[in-house]
Amino acid sequence: MVGVVGLEIHAQIQSTSKLFSGSHVRFLAPPNSLVSHFDASLPGTLPVLNRRCVEAAVLTGLALNCTINKKSLFDRKHYFYADMPAGYQITQQRVPIAVDGILVYSHFEGRKRNQVVTKSVKIKQIQLEQDSGKSLHDDERSQTLIDLNRAGVGLMELVMEPEMCCGEEAAAAVRELQLILQALGTCQANMAEGQLRVDANVSVHRPGEPLGVRTEVKNINSVRHLAKAIDYEIQRQMEVLQSGGTVLNETRAFDSKSGFMPEPNLPPLFVYESEASVPGGVDPAQAVVIDRLSTQLPELPSVKRTRLVETHGILQEHSFTLVVFQEMWKAPEKKVGQIVKEQDLWMINDKEELQKICQRVVDSHPEEVQIIRRGNKKVLNKLMGEVQRETKGRTDPVKVRAILEKMVS
Amino acid sequence: MFCKCAARVSRALRPAHPRCGVLTLPARSDTVSASGTSWSRWTYKRESSNSAWNSKVPQVPTWEPVAENQLPPPTRVSPDLVDKLERLALVDFGNKEGVDCLEKAIRFADQLHVVNTDGVEPMDSVLEDRDLFLRDDTITEGECAEELLHLAKHTVEEYFVAPPGKNNNNKNTITKKTSCSIRT
């Protein structure tokens, strides 16, 4: 039996304002301060599409070898949830902005993990859609607190074909996608901050036989966790089947294909191949031109790595490490050691320093600490994410978790 | 909800009562309203022989009754479908009257099948031939938390508050159902 993994990725578009309104896009802000009348779904408000978000989707589509649909449409997906005041999400279900792409990624195999294997996964489509607000569940008082700051932020949903077999492949694909999005500047792709959200659809089957029942793996905030969670789920499903049971699919009610209707307030979105193909009546400042955006594409990570190997004669597996140090590209004559010191990239292993940082995070998140103390252990992941963020990922998650757990209890 | 005249029409599939839907024109001089202005302006235009104004509203009803045999078989709404619809729409209509009304409404809409749509692309927006306006990526709104929070009956420290769902098989039904009683 083998595992089958398909990823659905939501990438928050790096833009100043939201997808359909002029409110600011920002991670940390007082609750409900970055909310316009449209974001709050007040009657009489209408969506106005942000050109930067369209360009971000086209750039991402081009980088992933997609076909850009010159005409794409917006739809409403209806479901009820407190963090979505309109009762529907504006998305692109029927005709999205980009389809049929490929993500090429590599991962290490072999006992010494030094053999580079190149794989690819097909991208079914990329669609523009709205993000929802955030809900904080207060189980003790049986209430849910809603912050709409994130409601209406632009997302690119990337749907991949279920062509991966395990957590490691999924992790490698996501890491490559993060590098690409960061190089394009269309998404900062930080999983801990929720800028990149990955849902994995996991099933198992015997090759040649029909696909098995899928379950979803969600709410993962790091690539490492993603790989572990996927592998755990594959293992669990195999054990269930091997002992004669059946895998239960607990898909939510609103994941069904119903509840869609065209968005009547938005005409079709047109993007143009070249300056020449923009019709006379269209304002040139308004037009999104694919050729113009193509010229803005930066050198993608895979191209960088190839260039490194060929120009500097380094080992292919080392090119992967080097590409992550973005400073290299700004000043190629610097040495690695110098850069690591300047960018302060060494791991923080000093126990006292770790304690100090963790204490800072705990002190600045009293609400989350309360929620954890009341029994919701999952919120600890948020605090861990904060520590990782503050230290730019230079800490060992196992150590950090131990320290935080002690501090919170 | 479903309007009374829809229910009435669907029962008989006859042209609507004259008071419903189609405007009938009042006689020339005897319908000037108390306020005077709007109606008299309108009748004035009606009387003017070189008026360019041309009402799109037909002067007499143009309906023709649609025979039952022109329609597809009637749709029956199964109890399972009622449950699913109630869950998706958060509406209570799972009683005989409610289901009856829904089936009649579907029957009324079945009349659309009489129209030949071969080779015609469905229209999903009357804006289909307009240009979609794209705005610049600048901050023009927001920073009105107080104004928005004032609209809610119950808030907690600058957060809106939502009650947890009653159907706790999945925590996604986080709102209550509205009950829908239909009078035909």
C-alpha cells in the first residue's frame, strides 16, 4: 500500500490593501481596526478588485508554468461561519485566473541524504479568493470572539494534483513553493504567521487499485510538522485498513460542491497577452498585461541553483542551502561565514537566552496563555510560532515547547 | 419568502391577477394623486403626441398559459433533501406546508423550460459587457473599529461575539436557524 497526497495551499497575497477593499493588510493590529464597511459586510457595500492582487496571481501563475486565463470569473461560495459576516466568500470556482501549471521540486535521498532527486507536481489551478476573519474560541464562556482584520485579505489558492506519496515530498514541494513566492514578492509564505496555509488530502491504496477514502490534514504551522502529520495519517490509515476497518471521511458540510453562484457584482476579469492586444476602449493604466509582467519575473530559485553549480562548481546539494541565504545574491563576494554572522543565523542554544525570549512571548500574549491554561493546548503552537518568528527560526522547537509548557502551566 | 401571487399562479398556471406584476394604466384624467406632481407629469406625457417616451411595460398582459404537458415531470423534495437544505440555508421549513410551498415554487420556475436556450451562453451578470474596474493598491479605508463595534449588541473588548452552534456534530454551524412559516 502506498500513500497518496494532494495539497491545497492558501497563500496570502503580499499587498498593501485587501482584495476587494481599501483596508490595510497587516499581521498584528488592534482587533477590528483594519476593517472597512465592505469587510464587515454592511449592506450597500460592493467589492472593488485590487489590481496588485491580479498581478500577483498572474506572476505566480507564470512562475509555475501555468496557462493564464485571459478571461476569468468570480463566484460566491456560500456557507455560514461567524468569521465570514457576508455568509459567502468571493472566489473563482468556475474559471480561475490560472490553470495547468507545474511545480518542480527536489529532495534528498540516499542514506547520506546527499542524492538530489527532482520531482514535479501538477498544479490544477490558481484562483483568487477572500480570506476570512479570525475566530478565538472561548470554550469556558461558550462564546467565540471574532476579529475581522484578516477578513477580505487576498489569497491565492493553489490546488495541486494528488501526485505525491509521502510527507517528505509534500514538505519539499512546499519549501520550493515558499522560495518561489518569496522571490516573486507575491507572498511572504511564512507558515507560522499564517501567510501560507497548507491542507493535505491524504489517502492510501494499492497501486493500480482505485484511490482510497481521503482525509484532510489541516492547521499545520511549519513544513516539518506538515511532513510528520502527513506520514502519521498515512500510517494510521494503513493500520486501519490492514486491521479490516474503513477510513472515515469527516469532510465538513460546506465543502460540498453546492453553495456556488456567480458573483453578480463583478464583471469578468480580463488580462491581456501584450500591449498590442489591449482593446482601444480600455484605459492602459487599468490593463493587466501578461508580457509586461513576464519581464518583471525575477530569477527563480531553480535557475539560481543551476547557475551556482555551473558558475562556481559547487555540489548540487549545497546549492539548495545557499539559495536560502538571500544575502548572497545582493553581494556575491561575501563569504558564507561572514553572512551567517551578519544575518545572525546561528542557532540559539544558550538556555538563558531561550528562557528570556520565551518569557517575552508569554508576557505579551496573556489571552493566549489563559486559553491554554483552560485546556486548549493547540494555542501553544501559536506561541511557538511567535518564538520562531522573533528568533527568525533559529531555535530548536522541541526545546522551545518544553520551556513554554513549563511557563504556561 | 415566496410571494403570495407566485403561490396563487403556480396552483393554476393561469395568467396572473391583473393587480399582480403587470402595470395597468389608469384612465386619463381621473387618477391624479393628491400630491399632484408625479402622476400629472406622467399623464401629460401619455397625452403628448410627439412624446419620445416609450414605456417598455406592455399595455395589456402578454401571458399565455403554459400547459402541464409542456413541463418536465414535477420535482418532489425528499425528506433527505429537506434536511440538507435546512442545514445549508439555516432555515426551518420541514413541515408539510413548507415542503408544499417549495414544490409549488419549483413548479412555477419549471415554466422556464419552455424557452429554447440551445446555443445560448448563460448570463450570470448584467455587467458582462462592462470593464471590471481595478483599483490601485492603496489604503483608503479602515480604522473605524468603534463605529463597527457599535453596530453589535454584544462585544467583548473590541471583538465581535458569536454564540457557539447548537448542532455540535460539527462546530461549523455556529449560527442559529431561522424558522420559516409560510402562509399561502
